[in-house]
Amino acid sequence: MSIRDYSIKELIQAQACTGCSLCSDVCPAASAGRDGRLSGVYRLDELQRINRSRAGLLRRIFRHRAPGLEELKTFSDTVYRCTLCGRCQEVCPAGISLKDIWVSLRQDLVHSEAYPKKVDRIRENLQESYNVFAEDNEERADWVEDMPDAPEHGYIKDRAEIVYFTGCVSAYFPMAQNIPIALAEILESAGVDFTLLGGEEWCCGFPLLGAGLRDRAREYIDHNLEAVRRKGASRVVFACPSCYQMWREHYPRDFSICHVTEFLKELLAEGRLPLGEVAMTVTYHDPCDLGRAARVFEPPREIIRSIPGVKLVELSANRENCSCCGGGGNLEMLDADLAGEIAGRKVDEVLKTGAETVVTACQQCVRTMNTYVRRNKIPLKVLDIVQLVRMAGKGRGHSG
């Protein structure tokens, strides 16, 4: 392992942990897995111990031996069983940037050859197909074919004002493909000049961070920027919070960017998004990368409240305190059982509100919660906010 994978700030902050264990109390993985080794306080303690064993002078002072490969692999198993939801960072009284440290720690473990081998699948899929599912990248916009009245150009134009960056999950996962279909219909009905990138869209690079492959993301960043540039677009819209977060934090700000909830709010304010009545009681789940990470809390709630007939009831833990659905950090690929247990706890929390539908603003959250609901035959609807808006648009002036 090498301290070169960390910034100076991260190395200093890692020493600031007071051991208060508040991060452990709110960690969805530690709670669902009933394992304190999955908590932030344990992870930081181990990282500090390892760092003391690296430096020659500190090693002599503290008489720490450097950990062997098998010991690092055991530690790696706890590091990767994390959704990177950021709840630990939210409650840390010392203000430690824990998510940044966890990403750097994963890269450190990859460079040390002490990572879960399933990470190789993420690397290989992206190298070969430019998406995390190893699908044909030329088929990224094939979901358009399922639309009843899609235009001949399939929403792939030579030039447009706005690029809708679809993301891997919505492009390829059947359970999520209704989301881009609904959004394309909304944008078209609102008269938005938009285009897809189609096969020119590559993974945003966010899965690489979660895999510990941060230093490989540059190729994807450069390619996507150039693909948008060729469209002559001035703005990029995302329905995937992880794509949005990746562009916010790691892409140069060459274009105006926004999450779809912010964009739909603008369309509402301009009177371009008339909505009909939908009789439904819903609760809203704040996606980790949209809520805690990007601090986008009000736009989705304003959209929901603007739909006649919809009653919004809040979860007991909401906004920056919202609990993770279990779908982040590549956890599903590495420990599907733990991800499912976290999703089950999320669904239980939703059911306690009495809402018949849980609305979120993230394809991965929809997929994760829907998978649990269907497997366990739970009478609960799971919708992306784009789907809810489309329902209201279709319902305007007539039933259904």
C-alpha cells in the first residue's frame, strides 16, 4: 500500500478521528451486516495503523510491521462492503471527508493487489464495452425502439442545445428503461431541443471510483466531453445522480450541467410542463448522490407537490439523513446479500409511512428497491420522479 494514493488533506484528516463511533451508528452496511468492521471508525483505525507501518521512522517508533498481502485482503473485504452513501461523512463531528478517503483507500488496495477479484470484471467490461454491463455500446439508445411514436432520428441529432446523458443503468437494464422513455416523451412534449449521444456515450466513470480504479477515469471523461462538444450543446442533463455527481466533481466545467429534477422544475416555472391529477400518496427517497452529495433536496419535492392529487408524506429519515437503498458503491456486484438486506430495511422504512408509492430520482434506487419488492411480493410501487411526471402529463385532461 502507498500513501501516494491519498491527498495531503486526506492523510491529515484520517488522523483527526476521535473514535466517537457516530459513523458506525448510521452506517447501513454495518447495521444490516451486524458487523462493526464495516463501519468508518474501524476502517480509519486500520488505515492509520497501516500508514504508521509504512513510513520507516514511524515504523521504528511505533514498532509496527507492515501488513502482509493476506491481511490486506481481509481488510479489503470490509472496505469494499460499503455503498459509499456518505452518511458517515454527514454525521462526522470532526468534519472528515470520509467518502474521499474511502475512494482513495480502494485505489490504494487495487495498487496493492489486495482487492476483491470481482473488481476485475468492472475494469474488463469498461475496457471492452465502455459500459459496466459488457453490452454492445452501439445499443445504448435501443430503448428508443420501445417508444410508440419515436421520431425517425431516434433522438440522436447532429446538433442540439441539450444533451440527455442516459447512463449505463437506464440504457441497458430493462427494469430502468421506462425512465429514459418517459423523460424523452416529457422533453419532446415540452419542446426541448435535445439529443442523445447513442453509442458515443461512454460510462461516466463513476463505477471506476467505486472499484478503486480512479486513475483510469480520464479516458472516459475526455471522450464524453468531446462527444458533447461535437453536438454543439451548451448543457447536459442527467437523470442518474451518480453520472451527475461524477460530472460535478471530476469533469471540467465546460458545459452547464443539471440533474433532471432541477431541469423539470425550470420547465414547470416556464409553464412548459402542464400536469394533470394523479390520486396517489407517495413518499420520497433522497438518492445519496443527489441529496447528501449534491444537496439537491427541494426541486424533487417541489415537483411532487405541484402534481394535483398527489399527497407527499416524508420518511422518518429524509434529506441529508436519508438512509441508503443498498445500490451504491458497486456493493451489489461484490456482496448481493448485504445489498439486499440494506434494501429490505429501506423498504420497511418506506412501508411505515403508509404511502402506496415510493418515488425517487435515481434509476439505481428504483432498480434496487423494485428488485426487493418483487422478490418479496410486497404491495408497494417504486417510481422514478420522471415516471410520476409522465403519468401526470398523460393524465392531463383525461383519465389514465
